[in-house]
Amino acid sequence: MFLVEKKEYLGYNLTAMDEIVRIHDMLFKKVFSIKKNMQAFLRNCLPPELSKIINYSSLKIDSMSYISPQFKEGFSDVIARTRIKTKNRGICPLDLYILVEHKSYLEVAIFIQLLRYMLAMWQEDIDNKHPLRLILPVVFYHGKPKWTLPLSFVDQFDVDDELKKYLLDFQYILFDTAGIDIWDELNREMKQNVPFFSSIALMKSVQKKDEENIIRLFRLWSETGFKTINPFIEYIVQTRKIEREKLKTMLEESKIDGGAIMETLYKEIEREGMQKGMQKVARNAFEKGLPDDTIADLTGFSMREIKKIKNAWLSTKKSKTTH
């Protein structure tokens, strides 16, 4: 994972940054890998002239099975696939692939990351003798520093326009949560999709220490009867320094059963922590050359899980040796 050149990130020291970025990525993938949430996001993200040509009913989340493990390890994208409408032919027979890259920090290599994914997708088309697909890159950003990077690839180069027109170029659409007042009445339609709205609210306010935004969100969940709140509570616990009892009280004051939720949540966090610890043990055992069946006995993982962990370890190791 790319590390920005800062000693602190959202109040955490640099050694903890990878873990914090992973937490952001997990919530992003969990929410935006669901069709109705991606539909809500695109309706709020895309410029009107693009949104009106999208056939939202045909939208699907792409599996990304063709992306190499080397790229999967370092990216957190979600890819949506949909048909588009044209003026003359109605629904176009071609699919539009919308590549959404989530960033919680200012990423200077954003163009290279997007281009890598697009090249992987086009290479699959070439291998299968298919026409090159249409790809629309989108960047979802909720970091603290202002997004100051250019939106066009060619604008990175300080050269005259006469030369620019011959250089490789593409643009991405930027969705920056800093420019959105989600609690404004003008954005009330966003509340119709509670998971989408909740993710925007929490990711947008992750840098702030105030609790008012969280309390308002709890009230919204209570008023709408929203039940799938555990991923969001887990995100709050992992990104904000709120004591367990205080968070429980905040939930109960919003008429949400805080006791049951907190008990389930902390059991899940403890289980995930143990799994991560055993995965580290497995990776250390791979380094020492221990047999896979011995590592399975040592960690309690199945042989299938050991193979998966080993493939990820080999991919990471290969990636480090090639840089």
C-alpha cells in the first residue's frame, strides 16, 4: 500500500496508516459492492449529461476476476458495468465500465493506478479478441488535504498545448466529500438510501472529533428502522477514539439497542484480530519454509485458506522484489 510522506495520518502515526487505510477500504467495498448503493452513488456523482445516458436498471457489479493478484493487493476499486443510451440507437449494445477508485489520502500516483486497471481490462479484451471496452474512471475522495491533483493526465506535464495534443490523455471524475453538506435539505434525496448516506456521512467526518454527526446518524437509523448498522458501528469504533460505554449510551439514547450491538461487534473484532494474528504466523512460517500441512495444523486454517494466504504472500513478495 502506498504511504504518503507524513509522520501522521488522521491523528495516527505512520506505522498505523496501512491499517487505517484498510479500514476505510473495507467499508467502501462493503457498501459500494451492492448494486443499489452504487446506483445511488453514480446518480449523485456523475455529471447530468453523463447520468442521463446511463441505463441504471442494467447496472451490475463486475467481479474483477481477471485482475492479477499483484494489482488486487494494492487497489480498492469497485467496477460497475452498465449499458448506455445513445441519441440515435436507443440502448447501445456496448457496456460501459465505471471504475471507482477510493482514496482516503492524496495519491500522487492516481493516474498510474487507474491506467494499470484500464490496461488490465483492455488486455483481457485483446486476449479474448473482443472490442476494447468503454471505461469511465471515477475517484471517490474523503481525505483531509484538499485534492489539488489535476483531473486530466496530460495536465501533469508543463508543456505547450502544441505538444500536449500528441500525448496520452484521459480524465477521471472526482467525487470529493469535502464539497458536500450531506445534512443540507438540498441533499435530502441521499437519505433515501441509508447505507450510501451513512458511508458518506462517516467517511466525510472521519477527520473530525465531534460526535454530533454520529448522533444525527444514529437518530436517522432509528427513525428509518435501518438494521444493518454493524459495519458502520465497527467503522466508528476503529476510526474514532470513543469509549465503548459512551458509544453504547449514544446508541441507546437514539433508541437503538446498544448493549446487544456492542457485544456482537466486539466479539467480531476479537475474532478478526485473532485471524489476522494467525495469518501473520502463517506468513512467518512460509518465510521459514515450513510445509503447508504443518502450517495448517499450527494456525487452525484449512488447506484451502492456507493456499489463499500463501498466494497473497507470494504476490506481495514478488511485488516487493520487482520495485
